[in-house]
Amino acid sequence: MNPQQAYSFIVFALCIWRECRGELDTTKVAQAWSVRNRVKNPGWWGHDWVGVVLMPYQYSSFNHNDPNATKLPTEGDPSWQDCLQIASQVFAEPPSVPDPTHGATSYFDMSLDTDPPKWAMDGSNVKTVDFGRLHFYKLA
């Protein structure tokens, strides 16, 4: 892996960890695939792994005002090890795990069920599946 690929991989793994470290591996895999699906279908949300993850207001754990934005895994954190493994499976060409989201490019936390994002309600996206506390959607 060259330095640019290594950087992309670490940013990707950190996204999985920040967004899903308390979730089961199935949810982490689904979240990882939402990133991959964006990378493989470039658009307004970015054109590569780093661009997709760091696009403002897309993955909330990278927003400057999010409490997770300053969190980093500690040495020996088993969830970080899981996220690195999942990142390697989804980052690979071809991936070594199938897409459980059926093409999802977005998700939101069930804590927002009483006030879901506009894009989840306006017909521009369709729900594909739920994993853990996350609802997954793809473009309609």
C-alpha cells in the first residue's frame, strides 16, 4: 500500500470507529459499505475515500462541533482492531465481504426517528435496511 492509500485506509477505519465503535460488527460493516458506495459512485459527496469521509456534515463524527471529532482510539482498543479488520475487508479490491446495505449511500441514527433528515422523507432516497441503531438508505 502506498502512503496515499495508507492515509485513505486510516481515515476510513477512523470513520468506522467514530461512527460505530459501540455497535456490532454487522453494523460496522454496513457503515463501511455506505462509505465505499459513495467512493465508487462519486458525486457531490466526494470522489475518493478521504474526500467522502471528510465532506462537511456527512459523517457527523468529523464535524468540528461533534463530541466524537476529537476522539481517537487507544492502544489495544478491541473495537479499533475490529474497525481495522472491517476496513481492510471493505477497502480491498475486490472487497472480501458483500454489501449488506444493498447499495446504501446514507444512514441516520434511530435517535432521530422523531425528526428524521429531510432526505429520508422527501422521496430522494429509499430505505434499504436497518443494522443496530442505524437506518440505511440509497438514492431513489
